[in-house]
Amino acid sequence: MDKKTMVADLAALVMAESPSSDLAAVDACADVLAEMGERHLGRAPERIRIGGRQHLRWAFGREPKIMLLGHFDTVWPLGTLAEMPWSVTDTVATGPGVFDMKAGLVQLFHALAELPSLDGVVVLLNSDEEIGSPTSRALIEDHACRVDAVLVLEAAADGAVKTARKGMSLYCVEIEGRAAHAGLEPERGVNAVEELAAQIHAVVELADPVAGTSVVPTVVSSGTTTNTVAAQAKLWCDVRMWSALEQERIDRSIRALAPVLAGSRISVTGGPNRGPLEAASSEKLFFLAHQVSRESGLGMLRDCAVGGASDGNFTAGVGTPTLDGLGAVGGGAHATTEHVEIDQMIPRATLLAALVTRVLEGGL
């Protein structure tokens, strides 16, 4: 592997800005990835369009055994390069999406290029992970059901692979009250803001810090004018948890919310978005990766559990062994401090190549 070529590939990807919401920009980035993949893997990808959005797939051999999973959309709006340009200083590269997760994609291509055969390998890169993978989820889950293992090229947490991720649920609690003049006859109204306050308290009480379950009100809206009793209100909640049992408990509880004010009504939309990636899903793969890391002279491989979700939650959810965080070493995901440690790119790609080889050989 050659660091200079890796950095050049990374520069091309970062310069191809790809905010999830801009389909033209995402398509342009897909073109860069397709060329890069063809150059390293010797084959152009299959371009899959779902709902007008493009995803890329490389499949080698008739019997898939392992899937390498990643995304090429970012959270950064078009034009961010002007304020947060691509740069390389000493051993650090910066730019929008460099850490989450374009460096991981570069490492993926360079790792697979080292293998004598790719028979049994599937590479799937989607363009909507940052917005919840609405068009690619079924595609990801379908492929995951066909393979023995999934390796996710999301960025590493301070060099550690991710053996567990919290699940994620999103809810919107809508409240209907009754409008009235706030000065002349407030008693004729049913105040949706008062109901909203009670429901915020109710959902917050569902959290269980000991179990690692968080229930966070994130966005609220209500009312129409300052002199009118509010007739409507909305509450959005972000819920994270370590276990499927906790996700089910929260779901039942939120759907059972009851109004406290006579005359008000409550409806709940949303629900589980991603199930947890529980440690049991990654145990065997992490053990294998740890062995491979030592045998390759890369030292001890660390692992961690994180609160953020990824597409690895989907693959673990269908029962396929999944190891996440095999991508870049760096930091600052979704922040202006986003960066990648360039000197770690070849070691991480070396680890990936060895791990893929071991799985293909039946190491699981």
C-alpha cells in the first residue's frame, strides 16, 4: 500500500462534497467513488437507484460470505469546503467528511486491492446513512441476511473498534387542545402548552440512566399568537438504549401516554429507527480481529461501546455478526474539528485486509 496514493484518493473524495440532501452532489461523489473502486478492484460498481437516490455495490463470486459496508453522504452542506477546506498538515488531514467516513472508504479500496481473490466479497456503499438510511435500509438488511459477517467502515473511536452501539428511536408527540382568547375567556380553552409541559415531564421520567437509556426532548413547537390559548403543540424525542428489551419498554410507554387536561388529545408517531448493536453480535468478529491485529504486528486492538447508531445496527438486527468502527482513526465527527490521522490509514487497511482474508477462509 502507498500512503501518497491513499492521500490523493482521500483528497478527491473530500473535494466531492456530498451532503445527504443534495442528490446531484451525492451523484457526483458516487462517480468519484465508482472510478476509484474500478481502479482498485478492477470492476465498475452496480449503480442502484432507489427513490431517486444512488447507491453503489460491488459483488464478487456467486456465494457472498462477507459484506463491507459504508456510506458516502455527509452532514455538511454544499459549500462547506470554502470555510473548512481540504488540507494536509504533517500527519493530519482535514475537510468535510474526511473522518465520517470518506477515509474509511479509501482504506476499504486499498485493503481489498491487496487480496489475491475477492471471491465472496460484497461492498455496499449507500448515500443516505446520515439521514437514517430510508432508501437503503432494506437493501442493507437483504444483503446482510446472505453473508456470514459484516464489517462496517465507520470511523474508529480513538482507534478502538465499536463492538456495541445503542439503538435509536424517534417520536413525535402531537397535542390537540382548544383555542380561546387568552385575556377575555381563557377558561374556555384547553391549553396545549400546559399539556406539553406535562408530557415532557412524563417522557423524561421514562429514562433509566443505570441501564443507559436516555429519553431526550429535542424540539418543541406550539401556539399561534401571544394572546391565544394554544390549540396545538408538538414534542419530538430522541431515545437511545443498549438493549432490545429497553427499546420495547420505551415504545410501549410512549404509545401509552395519556392526557392530563380534560379536553386535550394526544397522538404519537414514529418509533424504533435502529435496534441496538449488542455486544453479542460482534463478540466473535472482535476476537478474530484482535488475533489478526497481533499476528500482523499491529499490537493490541481495543474496543468500545458508543451511543451513536450506524447501519451496523441494521445488520446486527437481522442476526448477522457485525463489527463496526473499522475505518479511519481521527476525531471531530460532525464538527469543524473533523480530522484523520494519515499515518494510521495503512495500518487500518492492513488490519481490514487480514480480517477479510480470515473470514473468507472460514475463520468464524
